[in-house]
Amino acid sequence: MQQKVKEQLKVYRQSVQKWAFEGKLTTEWRALRQAQGTLPSAKELLKEIKAERERHYQRKL
């Protein structure tokens, strides 16, 4: 039984990763932000990611 659960969990994780990669997990969020005019561009997102990485790095020092 435990082995079957592990196998099912592995399949579930793969499905979630696939959906994330394809953008299916954020479809509603993106549609809502786009309708509100608040969907950030890829350039803006990259800037936010870089800033967050820098903050994380500084906290670790």
C-alpha cells in the first residue's frame, strides 16, 4: 500500500510541474490581472525576481 501511495504522489507531482510549466496553474490569476490592467510584463517580473534574490542574498549574509 505504501509503495502505491508513493507512486501516486510521484505522478501527482509530475502533473503539477507540467501544469506549472504550461501556465495552467496561473490562468485565472493572469486573466484577472489582465482585466484589471495590472498584469506585469516579463521585464517587470524579471526585475522583481532579481530584486527579491538580492534581498534574500543580503539576509543570508
